[in-house]
Amino acid sequence: MEFETKEFVIQFLDERILIMKPKENLKSATKEGAVECLEKMKELTNSNTNSKAIITHVASLYIKKDAMRVFSDEPTHEDMRCSAIVSTSFIARNMAGIFLRMRKRFIPNDIPMQIFNTEEAALKWVYSILDSTP
């Protein structure tokens, strides 16, 4: 299934993997767009009791701090087992790496998170974790 918000496209694979991508024409994510996206993702996550994972595509675009905080301040859903970040941008991957290291300091028992160059590699990793958890 695929859903569109004002700024993002969300795919829901096998009723357990959420894939979030910014729309191709998006210049900058806004707080309002992030809130709308997060609400749809919560709705999908709450739609069943399956273990879930999220794959987030990070584009080379400017994201305002208030929009980024919408996602980073949200507690991890109890059904979420892992999170993957996909980016082809060297700079975006490095920034995501910094974010993950900082998050690990403040949330020591967090779900596994990893950064990938391709969605295919991220999906392989996500399926390996979901297939090994109830």
C-alpha cells in the first residue's frame, strides 16, 4: 500500500515495514508536513500487532530543526523492532551517523538503527531482524 501526504510518500510493505520518502519536488520539509507524515505512520503502525520496521529515505535537502524534531522527539512505538536510513548523499549519511551516535548516548536501550546506500540493502537488513522476532 502507498499513501501520500503533502510532503512525503509512505509505503506499507507486508503490513510491517514503513518506507518514508520525501516527495521528489520537495525543496524543504516543514513542521506541518512532518506532523502529517508522523500521524499517518502512527495510524499504520497501530493498524495491527505485527513487529514493524521503518526505512527512512534522507534526501539532500534542507530540513528545518522544528521539522526534524517532530521525528526525533517521538518515542519509539512498542511494535517497532529496527530503523534503517537510506541516503545516496555522502553528507546526508554522515549527518545521519552523527544523529545516530548522539541518539545512542541518550537512549541506551534503543532499537537497532543502521545507515545504507540503497533501499535493497536496508530491506535485506530489516527483513533479517523482523524474521527473527515474533
